[in-house]
Amino acid sequence: VGLGQMSLGQFADQTVRHVLAFVLLVLLASKALPAGGRPSWLDSRRLPAWVVGVACGWVSVTTNNAGVLVDMYLLSAAATDKREYLLRRSCLLLVIASVKLALHVASGMLPLDITVLQSALLSVAALVGVPTGQSLSRHIPQRIFGAVTWSLVALGTVQLALS
């Protein structure tokens, strides 16, 4: 995230989005192809976790696409239960957003006064939205949840490639 903060404005947004789309397409292909039919360079276990983490943090800041990256990561980790997936996603996005917010405020890119007010208002909205979302998710079958989530990651990847 820190590298991304220092890189803001250094690269054309379209270029970064296309690079991200390419990486996500490779990751999607690595999951879609059967294990025996994958080239060795598509094996996601060959990359050290810190390399993936640094790359995702940088891309998250420069393209503001943490959601697609977190979804791809969690789907790749094969969370077996949608509740586990949603809890991990919420926690990861909270941490990522908090770090990005602190860096943006510290760099002067965001004014502190209005940011605190908006954060307080969104926190109040979350008090209603989180329990509502939890209640609704109980009614969605796991298989449909997984298919829709994978489809949204693929759609997000296509959107990045076309933007």
C-alpha cells in the first residue's frame, strides 16, 4: 500500500488497469484449467506470499480495485463456507481501507475534517447494513453464492481490461 501511495500519478491509470486485468486473467486461468493441464508458470503456489501481497497492495492503491483482488485471493484460498468468506473479506477490506485512509490523510490528499465526518456517517450506515447483509446471505445457497462470486471476479477483470 505504501508503494502504491508513492506511485500515485506516476503511471497512466489505463496502463495499470490493463496490467491488473492481465494478472487477474492469468489467475482465473490457473483456477479454471485442470491441475494436470496447467503450465508450471501458472501454478500460483510458486510465488512467495509477500510478492503477491506487495503487488496487490500497490495495485489496490493505484487502481482502487481492492475488492476484485481480495475476492480472487479468498476464492483461491478455497474458503469452504460463504460465512467464512464474507467475514474474511470484510476484515481484509477493513484493514486495507484503514491503511489506505491513513496514508491518504497523512499525505494531505484527503482533508481530515470532512473525512472524519464521512467516516462517522458511514459507520452508522454499516450498523444497519451489516446485520441486514448477514440475514440475507443465510438464504443464498452455497453453490449459487460461489458461482455468482466467481462470475463477478471475471466480470471485474473484463471491466478492467476494457477500461
